[in-house]
Amino acid sequence: MCKNNSIVEKLKSDICSLLSIKEINEFENLVKLGISSINVMSIANKLRRQGLAVSFGQLMQNPSLSNWKLIIESAEKTEIDLNLM
């Protein structure tokens, strides 16, 4: 199923546009780059609308694309496991 790669790539593209930059190191702290807590809240809401159980707190705990990818993968695995039951 692995839709997470496309979600992460879209997220990366959206954040680059939001911050007016061309590239993001996936380990960089996005808050230090300039993303606001309101932006992170919006991202969490978008991910939840896509069926992923992701919270604002999870994203803010370590605001980097590498961490967010792990969170998305975990949320997707939970979704897949529940579908198998």
C-alpha cells in the first residue's frame, strides 16, 4: 500500500513552498527554518483527513521531515493492520 512516500514528498514540496526555499534537509528542525505551530497544526489536520492518525503533538515533538516520515509510516501501518482484521 505504501502511499506514505507520496505523502511525504507532497509534504516536503508544500513546506518548501511555504518557506520559499528550494530544498529541505530531512533532518533539519522545521520550526527553526520558520514553520509556525499554526502550519504544523494545519499539516496534522491534512494528514488526519487522509486517514492517518497523526497528532499536532507528535509532529511538534521533533519537527523534522525524517521524524514525520516515521510518524506517517507508523500511522499507515496501524491503518493497514486494522484493515487486515
